[in-house]
Amino acid sequence: MPAYNGIRGYWNEVRVNSNYKSKNAVPQGTELEAGMQTKRKKSRYVFWKTEVLFTTLFFAALLFAGCSVEQTNRTKISDLDYTIAAEADIPEELQNDIEEKKAADFKMTYKDSEFLYIVRGYGEQETGGYSICIRNLYLTSNAIIFDTELIGPRKGETISKSPSYPHIVVKVELRDENVVFE
């Protein structure tokens, strides 16, 4: 008896002659003879329908999950008071994170119970003599804007020939706004 090929019944009955190595299918309606067996084979159509159903449900779940993108307002409300943190003032956990990431260009923030630390690293540079200039650090209605610039060694300046890893750590009062690196 052929199985129902719908949502629930996704098995098709296929008759296979076991005397042949190639397992040729016998047309439906043919009587089974001696040495023939029935096997069940999954329908490709049902798998396709199932994949489409799950994909549709997945994207619908993403749509209704509440994900959103917040536009950053770049209108300056006020400048932020900040301190460039000395090595001794940087929390040990943050120092370890900086050490791990210093070889590549990186941007990160770190919060403790009192302060927000904003860190900008410029990765490995071939020589020493680099400095970092803070161009902007200000508050908008929904973000903190942090803009820095890497300044190379001056001509004629005596510099170290070994690689350097310029980075800056800025400490501001604890805030909840996101930091936007420019």
C-alpha cells in the first residue's frame, strides 16, 4: 500500500527487486514476485518543504525578536572631562586585554565601579616615536564620540628601531551611553 505523501506522511513506498545489484525500482501497481522486497524512501519534496518552513520561521523569529539599530545622533551636547590614564591607574584586567590585542588595530571600552575607560590602539608600528592625539571626546544625546589620530615620528627625531604598539587609555566618569570611535 503506497504511503500518503503529504505533511504527515513523508514516506513513499518504493519496490525494489533484490535480485539486481542496481536496485531498480519496480513501477507502482506491479505485483510483488518472489525475491522482491519493499523499502521506504524519504521524499525530496517533503525535505524541501520542511527546509522552507524552518527557514521562514527562523527569519520570522528574527524579525519579531526586537532587534533594532539605533541611529547615533552626532550633535554635540557637551565636552567630556577626561584623564589620560597612566599605566598604574589602569585596572589589571584591562591591562591584560590590551596586552592580548596590542598587535592589531583595536578599539574597546571597560567599566569598573567608578569609571569608564575608553581605549584606542593602533597595532604594531615598525618603529617607536609615535604619539596619539585626541581630536574629539564629547557627549551627544545617545552616545559618546571618541576621535583620535595617530601621529608618526617627526623628521630628524631619534627613534627606536624596534616595533612599538601605540595605544591610549582615557578615563571618564562612569556613563551608560555607547562609545562611537571615529
